[in-house]
Amino acid sequence: MKNISKIIALILMLVFCSFLSYGQQLKTYTNKNYETSCGVPGTLTYSYYEGRNGDYVKHGKYTVNASETNPKYWSRTLKEYVTSSTKYSATANFKDGWLDGTVTVTVTNTETTASKKGTSISSLTANFKDGMPHGAWRMTRTTDGKKTYSISANFSNGVLVGSFVLNDYLKGQFDDDGFYTGKWIGKNGRSENEYNFINGVYVALYERKDGKVIWS
């Protein structure tokens, strides 16, 4: 009788596992009429499994590829006809419906005239763990190959930690609990402000011009 009970239990376990495997069988969703948040038409593709209520639970690779060329228009500023286009691409990974791993987004805008061509590229690299920001985040923008904007930050389970840099204008760091700590430097041309923090408490400010303290 004990052996029969074990066999029945084993059969039930195999049937249950088979049911779970079937219920979470990965499928592919594709939307060729997708529109990005900036209005560019394209294609969205991701893998998923059906949840208990029949909902789509994203699991695995997620991609968006979109592009658009706008009609030629006359620029009063340039005194020329301009043709502009936009390309958008994004890749991510989901785990049981939550972002998990690295997200990359790249948006390329191009303007072309009879005399020149200008290109602006914005890119984001962000890391997640179980749906929470976790790891390095970097955002940059270049115009005709020259960097015009950049942000560098770090997260730990959704909390800003470590160094933070915004262009060449602001630089500082957060402690492990997400509080401002140490020196934060803000620059504006020849002027520089130094903000001092201890355990998130703002304790001092030094204003400099051409390297000399003019107020504290």
C-alpha cells in the first residue's frame, strides 16, 4: 500500500508539473501598428505566458523598432527645404512581468537640407532587478558627434546610491540609504557652489568665483 501511495503521489506531481509547464508556455506577441511615446510608428515584439486570468505576463525578450520620415518642409530660419527622420529602437528583458536586466533605448533624429545634414542621438542604458532600478544608469545625447547632455547614476533596489553626475554642471554622491552625502559641486561658468552634507543633512555652502571663495 505504501508503494502504491508513493506511485500515486509521483503521478499527481508529474501531472501538476506538466500543467504548470503548459500554463507558462512562452508565446510571442507582435504589434506591427505600435506607436512609441514620441509618436513614431513601428513594431513591438515580446514573449509572454498567459496568467491565471488570461492576461499576458511578459517574460523574456522585449523589442521595439520604429522609424518615420516626415514630409519635406520649408525652414524660414535656414532658408532651405528640410527633410527630417526619426529612428527608435528599444530592447529589454522581462521576468514574470517585471523588468529584469538591461534596458537600452536609442532615438536618432536626422535633418537633411541641400547644404548639410545634422544628426542628434539620444541613448539610455538602464539596469533593473525584479522590476526595481538596480545597477548603473547612463543617458547621453550627441549632436553631430558632440556630446551635449549626459547623466550618470547608480541604483540599489530602487534607491539612488553612489556617484551622480549631470553634464559638467553637477557632481556628488548618495550614501547606501539614498541620502546626499559629502561634497556636491555645482558649476555655472566661472562660478562654483560647493554643498556639504552629513547623513543627508545640509551643513555648509561655499560659493567660489575663479577658484576663490566669495561667500560661505
